[in-house]
Amino acid sequence: MKSEIQMALDAREERWNQKQALIGKHRMPVISVTLRMPRSVRMTEEACAFFESIQADFISHMNANRCFPLRVLSGKNADGPYCMYICDDASKAKRLSIAFEDTRFGSLIDADVTDAAFYELSRTDFGKESRTCIVCGKEDARVCIRLQSHLAEDTNSACLELIHQYIKGRK
Ligand SMILES: [Zn+2]
């Protein structure tokens, strides 16, 4: 039997293939949105409800800045929920996605943009720092992950706390 981790890795690979297929089919940039939190949290019902709800916020933010992504795929697999959009301007979409990721609740999602030539744009392409850590707020989350600065339960509760604040604000 496959381990949960292996199933999540397979799911991630499948999602990557789906994205490549969408770019090939539409010949347009694709924005791939996923949850940015530990997998155990990503799979919870609360996180999935949050994910669906924040898509609307993401799209409002894009539309307000004259970018109009079209949702072409969404679902949930062993790696968590995901949504994919096609759009017409990869640079603009990435710049706006970074701005959204840097908001309080946007910190809980990853919005990756791959252009029509299959190049995945990065924050550094736009002179942006890497993302801050959800737990301690320090500058580079990757450092915390590499150094294992936080206990899994602290990371989980920091993410869940943000989700709860989001849900509270919506009511
Ligand atoms: Zn940290």
C-alpha cells in the first residue's frame, strides 16, 4: 500500500501534468492556486471551505486590477484542494498574485503563475523577497522550514487560527 506521503507526491505530480496540459491546450498562462499550510491542515474541511471562499477574494482582487482569470479546473486530491485559471498576461497576473499572497489571508495560499511558454514566474523575477513565515513572521519562511524552527503543532495552530479569523470576519 502507498503511504500518505507518496499519495500526496503522486497527486502533486498529477496536478503538475494537468497544468502543463492546460497550457498546451489553451496556449495561455495558467495560475495554479493551492493552500500554503501543512498537508494535515490542508486536508481538513475548514481549510477546504476557506480555500473555496478565498478564491472569490482572489478573483475580486485580480478583477479590480483589470486582470480577468477564468477558472478552468478545480478539485481536491491527496495533496489538498486546488484551482487553476487561465489568464492573458502572465507578468501582470504574477505581480497581482504576489500582492495578494502578501496580504494577511493571502499568506495561506500559493498562487503560482506559469506562462504560455511553460516558464514558472518567480517572486525574484519581480524583485520580491521570499515569503514570510506564518508562524513567526520572520522574513524567509524557507529558512524556518529548513532549520525546523517550529513544532508541527505550532505551525498547524498558526494556520488554523488565521482560518478561524477569516471565517469570523466573514460572518
Ligand atoms: Zn518562522
